[in-house]
Amino acid sequence: MSVAFAKHSSHATSSTLARNVWSGLLFGMGLVAFIDETVFHQLLHWHHFYDKATTAAGLISDGLFHAFSWFATVGGLFLIADLRRRRTWQLRRWTGNVLLGAGAFQLYDGTIQHKVMHLHQIRYVDNVLIYDMIWNFTAMAFMIAGIVLILRGRDGRKS
């Protein structure tokens, strides 16, 4: 059974294209935020979302961050359900936008939240540069892979 329903044709309206884009971006941002919060905040205890105050404030900030990740993920899934119901879900375009959203959120986190706003570091060690480089290069790899899939989805081939 094929999960890719829409071809690039007259019935693939700008509204359906936008829903495929937003669904993927929301799901990707929510998924990577969920993985970040679960792995680095809860399991490894490397940091909290906000490390400039008490542990209690850090835990509250983690809870709010976790709620954001679930809202974004569930919102993306609701859009997928609607796209599937309308038979206009474009799997390749959606997957590309998942990777683009995940990478964009991770790059934002690694640059703005870590370095500009100083909310937290990836890990509190003497040489954090290697962690920052891996984090941000991984984000860029996700974004590049997403852009490649999106561009391939535009060529009219069945996704």
C-alpha cells in the first residue's frame, strides 16, 4: 500500500503543499526537541533547558520544553491525518521537511540558545567545542538531507 498519494498535478494545490511543509516542519522540530529533552536532559543529565537558576527552575523549564515538543509533534501528526484523509500526503516532501525542521531547530538550539542566549551548554566540560561542533554539524547534515529530498520531490516523480 502506498503512503504517498499526491502527484504534482492540478489537484496538489498550494494549500496541500503548505500543509505537507508545515506538517513535516512541526513534526521534525517536535521530534528532535523530544529526543534532546529525553536523552540529554533526562537520561544523561547533561543540562536543563534553563541552567541559570535553581535545579527546580531547570526542571520546570524542561517540563515546558517537553510540552512544546509534544504540541509540535502532535500538531504535525494531525496535519498528516488530514493530508491522508484528503489523499494529498507527499511522503518525500514531508520527510524532507521533517529533516529540515529537525536540523533547523537543532541549529537554532546550538547557536542561539547555547551561544547567544547562554540558556545552557550541550555539556558542562572544559572543552565544549567538540560537542558544539558535532551538534551543529549534525543539524546542518539534517538540513542538507532535507533540502535534497524536498528538491527531488519537486521534479514530478511519484514520491
